[in-house]
Amino acid sequence: MTDRFDHWLSDSGPVAVLIRQYLEPAAGDGAVIFPATFAPPEGSNEVPGYVIDSLSSGGVCLIDSVGSQANRLEPIFLRTEYKELIPDVTVRVNSREVSILKAGHRAADAVIRFSNLRPEFDRAFLAYRDEGNAEPLAKLAPTSLVFGAWDSRETGAKVPRLVESTVRAYGAERLTRSAQYFAALEKDELEELGLEPEKKKKALSEQGLLDSPSGRTHGGIVARGGVIREALLNLVAARALLAGEAGRTRKLQRYILGLCLIVFTAPVELYLRQGCLLVISPTKPADQFTISRDGRREPFDVSEAEVRAFAAAAAGAFGVGKSREGVFDPKIAKEKLDEKTKKGKSGG
């Protein structure tokens, strides 16, 4: 069972695995959906907006970025059917527990760096950076090998993503909208109450006590060319994962590959944000290919149940790391902030 995908991990194997899912709005093909809005460049007077690149065949709109998709997919491993595949790592912040699976920077996140778990994570990053040994990180935070991590503020170790997923709309037509808020209280009533609507327009409007029009703003898009989610698994990077002992390298690779395939095949929620509820197309089946060095694409078919069985067997052979509960320490954060302040003052 554990050697089922070994041909993917061999040097002569394919370079990537691609899954392309065809999506559509829950309200039906051609319905309006709302993409993500992104902040303008620093110092710009522009307002936050959609990312739409115009082509001769129509606009291509970014619906969900690589980073956003990673943050949506990683918590899959909190589900009952998958949670035994990875260690349960949490950090207690006052009365709240934060799972590493919900920390945006994964193993390099501030919630980890400013906890008592930091020394162990530092050692794992250094082993990866200095020795190419990914096993300590796989024992601590294996999804950081799946989705990547950059410990830019401490060790500088950079772990590449194995899985990249994006959602884009094609043939995007941009729409606008406007709105008008009508206050429940009349102007003369505000005057009778001594609230002086003519003198305090802005303050009263901010409190919802005056009518307030909203100018033309983003109104979503219509994707005339459809919506596609593409997920690519980089097998070249997966084959580059090494363990401290050569005899354990293949077990490590199989384990991480199993987690990657779980991400590919597990049912995912497609409620991306308000106004953007997507579903899988009932008429266009997903494309699943392995891609060779010469560009050849060969279809493959594997079910979620088969992947789950492989992932469980690979995890058992590798040995899932032990669970850990850390505690966030504000003193560590304060020391780092003070150190930064001192460097700034000295020009260092």
C-alpha cells in the first residue's frame, strides 16, 4: 500500500500532478459573484479593488489567491477523518487555544515564535536550512511542508510550497452597485430632540441617525468564461525532501505525498466570502493529470477513500509526531519588540 505512488517519487517520474475543477456560482452559471478585494500599492491613492487582467478574450479575475487557498485548505486536517494523520499542535493564548493549522504563517507564525515551543521549531528550521533534513519539521508541522513556510524573522529558512491552488474567473465582466440608507428618525424629530442635524451631519451619519447615500462601488463580476480552481502538486520539490537518515527518506516522502493528495481529493468548502458561494459544476468533470518533463499529460483516477488509505498507511510507517500544547509568552514578544526598537534607534 505505501509504495503505490513510488513511481511519482522516482527521478524518472512526472514533475507535477494537476487537478482542475470547474466551478460555478451556487445561484447558477452566469450569476454575479464577488471576488476578493486587495489593498492598493503603498502610498497610492487608489481604493481597494479586484485583480482583473484584461486579455483579448476577456478579463481574468483572481477569485482566491494561493495564500488564501492554503489557509482554507490546511484546516482540512482538523476534521475527524484526517486529524490522526498529523500531530495536534496548539498554543494557548490566555483562555483561547490556537491551532497551528489556523496560523497564517504556519510553523513560522508569530503565535509559535512567541511561545515556549519556539526552541524546538527553531531547531527544525535549522535542520532543514543547514542539513536539508526535513524530518524534524515533518514531525512538528508536516503541513508546513505541504503549503510552505518562510521563517524570515528568525532562522531565514524557506520551505517551498508543494501544493499551489488558485481560483480564477474567466471572461470576467466587472459590475458596480450603489446603495441608499434611510434613517428611522426624521430630520425634524432630530431637531426636536436637540441633536442639531444641520450642525452635526457627519457625527449623526456615522451613528446611523441620518440618511446616508453610498456612491458607486464594486458590484461583483459575471464570469462569462467560467470559474476554475487549479491545484498543482510539485513532485520535483517533493522528491527533494530528505530525512536525516537515507533509509527514512522514502518514508518521509510518502508521508508528505499522502497529505498532499488528501488536500487534492478531500471535499472542500467553496463559500469563499459574502457573495461568493461556489459549487462544483454538475456538467464538467474535473481534469486530473500527471505532467511529464516533456509536457505529456496522462490522466489518473484515484478516489478519496483510496488516498485516505494510502495516507494512513504512509503516516503509520513514518510515525506521526507527538502532539504539543504551547503557551504564548508576551515577555518573548516584548523582548523582540524592544530589540527591534533599540536597533532602529542605533541605525542597525
